[in-house]
Amino acid sequence: MINQEILNWFFGLFGILAGAVLKVVWDEIKGLQNAQEKLTEKTANIEILVAGNYATRDHVDRIYRELASALFKKLDKIEDKLNDKVNRAEINR
């Protein structure tokens, strides 16, 4: 009878400890699931933000025209300087 009582106490304590451990593990799993949901939501918001900020065709065309205009101005200045050098060389002959 004493052996049965000791086994009952042992299994009772083991059941309480196992229940406590399972409760802690379950709570941690729930916490990780909540964190994953928040991270998934943030990632979705970032994807929407990135997809919404593409350059428009008009914007790209405007920048291209500005760059082309600046480039041609520089090329015109270089051409004028080369023409001045040629004219000076002809004068010194």
C-alpha cells in the first residue's frame, strides 16, 4: 500500500511538472506566432511601399531631357574651345 501511495505521489508531481512545462512551451509558441504575424504584416507593408514608388514614364523622360540638354551644352563648350584653338593656330602661322 505504501508503494502504491509513493507511485501516486510521484506520478502526480510528474504530471504537475509536465503540465507546467507544456504551459510554458505553449505560451512561447503563441508569442512566436504573434511576432510572426506582426513581421508578416510589416513585410507586406514594405512590399506595397516599394511597388508604389516606381518612376513614371514622364519623370524618366523629363530627367532624360535635362541630362541630354546639359550634355549637349558641355559638348558645345568643348567644340567652341577647339574652334578657338584652331583659329589661334592659323593666326600664328
